[in-house]
Amino acid sequence: MSTKLCKNCASKIPVDAHICPTCGAKIEDVSEVVEEVIQEEEQPKDFREVLFGFKKRGPFYKWVTLLLAIFLGWLGIHKFYERKFYMGLLYMVTGGFCGIGIILDIINLLAKPTVYYNYY
């Protein structure tokens, strides 16, 4: 038996129901909304979210970050792009840790996927 969710109380009801047996509200066709909710629930969470309660920040694009690191790394612009403002200020003051931090960031970026997320 296929079911859908009530818009008011979120209880499962039969697809052909016109009135929710739980709350008595009139049911509209919400099958598209139900599919979106089910798809969101099925996505696995990262262990950092589950264990430590970190929140996902992003998406960031590898090639944008890499170009910013190569050309403006000494100003810390790639760190500002990743929303790491304090690291961006530190790179700006120290010249990207005298270039060593920039080189390490470029190597690290080459190992990341094309679209990546940061956690805070």
C-alpha cells in the first residue's frame, strides 16, 4: 500500500485519501513534496556531522580555489573564498607563511575532488 504525508501533521496516509484521519485536514496532492523529503532523508551524513556535530560549508570548486591560491595566495584570497577568514588574515599578514603555506595548499587542493565541502 502506497502512502503519502499529510501537509499539516506529517503522518502517513493512503494515497487516495482526501481527509487526514489523524488531524482531519483536507489533503492536497503533495506527492512531489513527499518524494523530495524522502530523497533528502536517504542521503547519508558525513561522520563529522554525526560524531562531532560539525556543519557543512560549501560547495567550493577546486579549480577556482587553485587559481586563487596560485595567483593571489600571498594575500590569502583562496582562504577568504573558503570562508576561513582568520586564516585569510594570517596569510595576508605573513605573505602566505612566506610561500610555504601556499605550496602546501596547492598540493592539498590537487588531491581534493572537483566540488568539495568544508566543515566547521
